[in-house]
Amino acid sequence: MVRRTAAEAPEYREGVITALVARSGQDERLAVHLDGRRAFDLSAVVVHQGGLRVGDRLPAERQRELAALDAPYRAHDRAMRLLALRERSRRELDTRLRQAGFDAAVVTETLDWLVGLGYLDDGRFAVAYAREKERAGWGPRRIRAELAAKGVERRVVDETLAGLEAVQRGPEDDVEGAEGGHALEQTVRRRFGAQFASDPEAAERRLSGFMARRGYDWESINRMVRKLRSEASRDSEFPSIP
């Protein structure tokens, strides 16, 4: 059977219900068979509330009514499957559901339902996203821009980045000593450390571009440059003994 979006409804034709079969692994949904062929799926709740029974004749208009009643259940199911893959922002999920063909009212109801259950939370999404990208070497500016593009409110973004900064700051406010900063420091030392000893100007240009593309401000970049220049200088003063 060809998979359809919510907007691509099947062509409804009058028929007699010959079977109501639970979907494999989805007891909450039933496949409705008309005249011996599977016609469409409905939530078990809609089937029960509609009083559908094998042997009933279903006019096309009645099928459309049942499909409209089933739309929120289909939206719930699709949203839960999307969230099972990863955390998402409210705007992301809104966009995905609208692209699937659900109308605005159904989408809004679904999102509010998910928020009420605690399955959809922009604050939790922002923290998880920011931590993941920080570990990948992204800087605060890039993280902020990406969260804004995903529809996270500015207040939530501000709180998220402030929380990350607080975690990074140790007793001596050593940003590089925190988990995210340490990962970045190890990365740039591995990529550019040797070049700081042989060609510091070129190494500085490459390092600056590397960090700038990841959203780090110039203060952070200059701090890292000074650190690697200092390390290269110390290494040159104390060469290793063969």
C-alpha cells in the first residue's frame, strides 16, 4: 500500500466493512477493509466511538468524516515517532507536521498535548542541542544562531547559554578548563600545535579561521592563540633529549 501524507487522503468509495484488523505492533490503530481490501486506517478510539462493525456499509462521506476525526490521532502518532528519534523544538515539530499535511488546528492541539505530557520542551531541547554542539567544537554565537533558527525563544536561548557558561567557569573562571573548553583545546592543539612551533603566523591564521567558523568570539580566539604560542615557545626553550 502506498504511504500517504495527511493531505493525500485516499479516494473514498462506498463499501462494506469486511474486516477490522489491528496494525502489527500498533494495537491502537486498526486497518479498515472494505469489500475484501484494505482501504484505510483509523484509531481504535474512532472505530469504537463510531460504532463500526464488520458488515456495516460505509458511504464515502462517512469515511471522510471518520478521517477528519482520526486526524489528531494520526498527528499524535507521527509526532511521537519523530520525537522517538531525537529531541525537537516546537517549531521543528510544527513544520514537520504541517509538511505532512495536517491542518493548523490539529498541529496546535498535538503540540499542546505533547507539552502537557512533558514530551515537548524547548528548554530541554535547547540544553541538549547546545551541549552536543559545544562538544563538537561550536562556539556560543553559532549555537545561539542555530537555536534561534529552530524557533527557540530568545529568553530560553539566553538561559541555556548562561547555564553552559556557568558550567564552564571553574573557581578561577578558567573557561578552557571546563568540559567543552577542554575538548576544543585538545582539538586545536592536535591540529595546530606543531605548526605554532614552525610557522606561528600561519598557524594563528588557520586557528582563527577554524574557531571563527564555529562561532567563537575574538577574545576566545586570542586567548587560545596566546596559549598555543606560549606552549610552542616553552617547547623550543626545552628541546627533547634524543
